[in-house]
Amino acid sequence: MKKTFLYKSIKNEWQKVHSKKNNKKIKLHEPTFGVEEIFNFTKQLITTNVTMGKQVESFEKNICDKFGFRYAVSSNSGSSANLLMISALMSNLYSKRLKKNDEIIVPALAWSTSIFPLTQYGLKPVFVDCDLKTMNIDINQVKKAISKKTKGILIIPIYGNPCEMNEITKICKKKGLVLLEDTCESMGAKYNNKFLGGFGLASSFSFYFSHHITCLEGGITVTNDYELAEIMKIIRSHGWIRNVKEKEKWIKNYPKIDPNFLFVNEGYNLRLTEPQARMGMTQIKKLDGFIKKRRKNADYLMSLMKEFNDFFIYQYETKKSFHTWFGFTIIIKDLKIIDRGRLCNFLNKNAIETRVIVSGNFTSQPVVKTFKHRTVGNLENASKIMNNGFSIGIHQNLGNNEIKYIYNIFKKFLKRESLL
Ligand SMILES: Cc1ncc(COP(=O)(O)O)c(C=O)c1O
């Protein structure tokens, strides 16, 4: 890259702001972007071509090429990517559409906006428990949950840890169910060497600030189904046909309506912008390096934290899986022995940030009372993860010294509590 005046100025400004940073803090996430992304973003801004166009199209192609997906429809967030997926699946335009009151099996350990598009479109989520070690949807519970009304399974690989895709795809095939993947936390993760996001009918990714790569905010829905992708493009932009490939089939039926303003489905404005797409294209080149670092950090921390196996459960990566470690999760085995509040306070006081794991057992959240749903079993593992669990950062900016520091602070806590 040519080191232009603009580039040097951005670099200068970046250094001024970030040289003062307190590097000691172990944050949950640190920015994955820097001077190069800001430079490319700014260059695009200067062209004044800012609304969705060629850059967004190239970014979508980049994603397809990198992961082997056929179609990609970007949007302004991972939540929007989920919304597009479900709204297209429920559209009258879609030949294999789902219908109101159809049941979709979902993990109880979920993110809020994985679930809301289902309920907003009249689908009924059926919540099942997860496995305590992988934290992913429990296959036996999925089998128990299937009823005559079941039409699909929406999986949410937690923190980049792949679900049992062999089993899940087998069930879907046998029962004729649609498989949907919310892979918003799992970019680059693989099962049997195949990228997550490519197993189901459609899948979503998030480019929120804290995710594996970012374009400030952003998301993308991917699918190998041409019809579904085209409908998502309609819904993403006002419900008009402007961005689809085969406009003629609509135009010919409505010769008196301006084709640029021909609306065929209810829609939104969920578009990504051109500078964000430029940023995304710069980030995608760095993804493999970030994942390598996250995996190395997780491996090292796991090797140290093994010493505390009597007290904690850590997330387990199965043999077929390639986990991308969105965070490092810790579940306290017995709250009578270790109080989560005391431990997290101690970590926070020692500059280690903590947070709860996704939205916990989502059926415990007050909003769930407001929509139709079904639960299967007692969801005890999802509740245990909600009550006993938390996560810490394992991101690309941490090195061996920081990982060792995390371990030492845990050890200090356990000693202080007379547990070691
Ligand atoms: C599993 C899952 N789905 C969806 C989302 C929503 O993504 P966004 O924050 O980009 O809207 C998140 C957010 O982190 C998530 O973890």
C-alpha cells in the first residue's frame, strides 16, 4: 500500500490516541481494525459513493469465495442477518416457505435476536437444553422435541464451537426439517473441515465490533438457495426489486409502474454501506491470523487452567471441530464452594473483564412471556450456564504473558479462598 499523506496522517493520529492506552487490562474484546481499515474506509468516503453498491457486492463475493458459499446478502448487523433469513423463509414469494405456528427447535442458551425474528413472523420456538461441556444444543433433547408441527432446527454454535453437525444434518434429513445456522459468533469455525454456515439452508454472521472481524456494525446471510437469496435482497431494500437479477418477471406484469419503484414484498432498509464493505474486505484478509491467535491463546490457557478442573468446567472442543474461541468460558461447578460474584469482582479488580454467556437460559428472560413458545425438559444445563458461568477475553491481542497473568489471578483467588 502506498504510504500517502492521508495514510501517514491517520497513522499519526492513531498513535497519538492509542499510545496512552493502558495495555494491562485484559478486555473481553479489543478492536480488530486499525490504520489500514480507517484509511480504506476514508478513501471510500472521499469518493462520496457511500450507499450500497459495488463495494458491498465485492465484499459479499469475498465472503462467498473464502468460505465456499454460493450467495451472500450483507446487512447492517447480525440481528438483521437473522431477520432477513427468517423473513425470506416466511415470504409469500418463497416456494418452500414456512407457515405461521410452525415449530422451530432452538437451543435455550441463545442470543435474543436469534429468537425474535421467529416470533415476530409467527413461528413458534421450541427451547431445548444444551450440553454442559460443548454448550451446544443437546441432540437427545432435539429428538425429544420433534412434533408433527416441527419444521426446522435453528442452531447457535456457542462462542465459535461447532455443534454435532453429523447428527444434526442426519436428523434434518430423516425428518425433512429445514436447518438454519446462527453462526454470528462462529466465523471461520469448521466441522469435519467444512466451514460452519454451509450446512443448512441459510446462516448468519455478525460483524459487530467485538466479533472475529468487524466493519463497525454489520452482518451477512449466506445460502446456496438462489430463490431465497433473491428474496432477501428484496426485503433488505424496501421490498423493491431493484437489486435482484431477474427483474423482468415482475416488470412485465406491471408495465405502468416505474421498475425502480416496484415493490413486491414487505421490506426494510437493512443495507450495509460502501465504506463498511471496504473495511470488511480489509478485515477478511486478517481473519485467519486472528483465529490462529485465538486458538493458540485458548490452548495455552486451557493447559494452565486444567490445574483447577476440580472447580471449573471449560468449553470442550470435540475431535471433529475447529473452534474459533469468541471468548473463554468458565462454569463454576459448585456455587457453595465458589461464589460467582466474589470471583468476578476479584477478576475485575485485577483488570480482567468478565461477562455472562450469551443471553443465558433465554426462557428465564421476561420477554419470553410475551410470545408463544414451548420448552422441552427442565433446561438445567442452560440454567447452570446462566447462573454459574461467565466468560473472559481470549482475543487476538493477548499474548503468553497475559494468559499466564489470567491463570495467576485465578490461582491467587483460589488460594485466598483457601481452596488450594
Ligand atoms: C449468536 C448471536 N446471534 C446474533 C447476534 C447479533 O449480532 P449483532 O450484534 O451484529 O446484531 C449475536 C451478537 O453478538 C450473537 O451472539
